[in-house]
Amino acid sequence: MDDTTLAAAFPAATEAQWRALVDGVLKGADFEKRLVRRTPDGITVRPLYPPADAAAQPGRATPGRWRVSQRVDHPDPAEANALALTDLEGGADALTLVMAGSPAARGFGLSGPQDLEAALADVMLPLIGLRLDAGAAAPEAAKALLALAKARGDDLAALDIDLGLDPVAVQAATGAAPSWPGLADLLREFEAQGFAGRAFLADARPFHEAGAGEALELACVLSGALATLRALEADGHPLERARSALAFLLVADADEFLTVAKTRALRRLWARVEEASGLDPAPIRLHAETAWRSTTTRDPWVNMLRATTAVFSAGLGGADAITVLPFTAAIGLPDAFARRCARNTQHVLLDEANLWRVADPAAGAGGFEALTDALCAEAWSLFQAIEREGGIAGSLRSGALAGRLATLRRSRDADLATRRQPITGTSEFPDLHEAPVAVLSPAPAAEPAPEGALPSRRLAEPYEALRDASDDILARTGRRPRVFLANLGPLSAFNTRATFARNAFEAGGIEAVTNEGFADHAALVEAFRASGTPLACLCSSDAVYAEQAVPAAEALRAAGATTITLAGKPGELETALRAAGVAHDLYAGCDLVKLLGQAQAAAAA
């Protein structure tokens, strides 16, 4: 008997059998509410999918490894060069040159085109990939880069360079279209020097950072790329050359399934645009960069985990080159250690996990195929809506796109505040005593977005603002805001809710003063007074609350508690607890950011 056919000796399990087992575990809870989720764009994500037929999926132009790209963003060109050479010697095979003024520079970056020669000293351009990230200064930076390469004797037509010009991204970030020459004239100027590569970029980052879901991000990229294609064709460039002058950049997020599906979907969607334009689809150059909006300043080590998932997903989805934001990027200018971790994240996945060896690992997987199809359908619908509004530039000018993004941000903000979308290390499992991490220079304060520009926001900012306020109080007074956990009854009764409460309060920088529980109110009051805080939180089971919550709250109130919170929902005790001075309920699904802000203000007062 062939051991490999052992599975055939057992009857195949059915979805109905699986569903029956799931319903037993749910014990009457709603299946759709508990196990089915919806993306910000409204796409349904189910817990189980049947196998799917593997549809033809456009892939990389050259099957194999994706490029490992490292940011070059140190303001000192000599230091930037030293870091870049270390990265290349350490295994990176591409660089992303970030110029000051680019939205992605975050207050750093090379100061101007005059720094390119020093920053690229001893960098052999024919051996690596290079992407310019220069924002509104892209034409000047591109000309300087090409002039530098030509002066070195490099064959511009053979270089793997993306010049990164994206007028739509500049308009999104600044509120106004850039005052560049015509795109077609710029391309002619580059071609006159011998450049035959990708001059333009359709960049998803401004839309992702402003709150876009996966489908809207794809729609914005499609519309931006189509606008460039039209501009080049209208001014004399053949469509074949126009499309070969384009590259794409998607954001790789920590949601594995949606990032894989989004990356696959873009290739399908652009092939559809090519066919509609009368072109035979050709492989695109697809860059990916890990998500800025997912980075955190608190417990930044978790950023490594988020970046690992993002790289894994973008690589499996078919990205040609991936840039990892170092785990300290939100704190300041990353040092050599953070940069090494960024590139090694990719090396582990490429060289140890061997992810590049399968062209399309998601092919035929029911979940991935269904999500890819759903993203294609929703993104195409949104793309058509944007085109009806005058294309991406018109939609930005009219505010229609900003309105869609604002709606998505409000929904996501609510999910973050109620921890339906948790942030590990920030809103979940925070550490008030974490040690600081090293950066070469702290990040400058973010400047307000110009009028008409899309905002750039990180998801963790509301919680980080609370933590920053707590740090300020600690610096001024020598002690953080505190809350006394009034643990009632035995450990088995209060431990679950006390642990929940401690994590919740410390997410906002409020130190939880905990204990082993109290059997009588005299000991409770004595410990509360010794804690030195006017805040208290009742923690125990519903059964203990029924007997002790109201008298405990009354005792705490009499002892000087100005704010009393209940961990859980009060149920039938609500009226009595309110009368006893309980002001808030702390439970899964409450507006934690609002509650913590009120508690922090009360503690500080």
C-alpha cells in the first residue's frame, strides 16, 4: 500500500460537518457576527473557503527573487553613503533614494540633487536596482541622477532605475498639482540622454496613509496610472512606450490575506486596463513598501513582526521589489541596527523560507482567490466612480476622494478606539516600563497637512498621544497617573477582569495599582488611600458584583474616589451603581480612547 494515499481511506469532511462543530463551539452565538468580518471597503472575509480553480495570474517579468531595497534617507550624504554601502554589502540589491521634502522623508532625506554624487559614491549602479523618492523635486533629482550615471559611463538604457515621478501623489500630499513641465516632455528629455526605463510611478502611499482600504487604494493607483498613460499618449508617445515608462507602488500591510490578494489584484486590474487600451498585457514593475500607518512609537519591536507579515505577503503576492521601513522609523532616523533588521527580515524569508521559489503560492487557494476576485470587482467599481469625477486629479480637486477617505477613517478610528482593531504593544499588551530604543536623530514634529492635502496618519496616534501626556505628567510630578484596581473576592473571581482593566488603562499611560483582592471594605479603603490616586476600578465576577459592587463603590466614594469605573457591564445593578458614583463601564467594545482621556485628566487633576 502506498503510504501517500492514506488520506483516501477516510471519507472527505464536508462543510456541513465543519459548520455543525463550529455551531457547537459558538453555543448559539451568531456565526456571521463572530466569524465573518468585513474590510473597510465592505468586502466579506469568511473563515472557510472551498478550493478554487487557479485562474491565470499575471506575475513578475522575471520569475525568481524579488529585490531587497533599503532606504537611503540620512541628511548627511557621507553618512547616507556609508549606510547604503553597508546595506549592499549585507545583501540588499536595491536602494530607495529619499529626498528631503518628499512626504516619505518624514523630516529627513538628502537635501537636494547636489547630494546624489556623494551619497552614491562607490555604489555600482549597473549591479543594483534604484528608486527615486523625491516628491515635488522629482524632475530635478531625476535629471541629476541620470547625469551622474552618464558621467560615470553607465549605459542608461541598461540600468534598473525608477525615477519615481508621480504628479498625483504630489497633488495628494500638497493639495496642488506640481508645476512640472509636461510629462511627455520630461520623458523625451530623459530619453534624449539614453534612458529607456520607468520614469513615472503610480504610488498608493498617500491614499493608504489617508485611510484607504485595499479596494480604494487599488482604484486610486489605477486612476493615477491611467492619467499618466493618457498624458503621454496625448502628447505623442506610443502607448507601448507610455506603459513601459510606468511603475507601481503598493503598501504592504500586516493583514496577510488582504495584502497577498491586493498585490495579485493589481496585476489583474492593470492587465484589464491594457486590454481596454488595445494593448497586449505585459508584466508590470511592482514595488511594495511596508505600511507607515501601521508603525508605532510604543513597543516599536512589534513593528518587526508587522513588517515580517507585510514582506511575506507582498512577496507571495508577486512584488518585484520590497522596501521595509526600519522598526524605529516612527521614532526617528534609524541607525545601522534598525536598518540591518529591516533588510534581514527579507533575507530570512528569501533565503531561509525560500518564498521566492514558487511563482504564485496563492493560486488555487479558495480564500486568496475569492479575496482577489472580490478586490478586483470592488476596486474596478471605485475606479469607474473616480473616473466619472474627472479622474484622480479631478476627484482630489473636488474633495470627493477626500470625503470617501474621511468616511473610512471615521470607521477605522471607531474600531481602534473600541479595540475591535487592536494594535499589539499599543492598545493591547502595553508596557509602561519599556526601555527607549536608539535612533540617530529624533523625528521632528509633524507639520499640519497643507490645505486641500490628504492627511497622513498612523493608526496608533490616539493612544500615543495619551502615553505622551502620561510621560509629561511623570516628568513634572515624578509619578504617572494611577488607577486603583479594587479587586473584589478571590483571585478566581477578579483575575480575568483585573488583567483586562490593567491592559486597558496602561494603554493610555495610566498605571494600574493592583493587589491580591479584598474580602472586606475596611482593607479595601485602606489600600485605596495608600495608592494615592483618586481613580478606582471595580474588578470581579458578575456574581461578586451582585453582592459587593454597590457597597464597595460607596466605600470608595466616601474614601475620596473622584472617578469610579466598573470592569464589565453593570447589568441589573446599573441604577444602583450610578447612584453609588460609578461613572464608567470598562468592557470590550467601549470607547477606550475617550474613557482613558477622561480618566487621565481626572488623575492629573
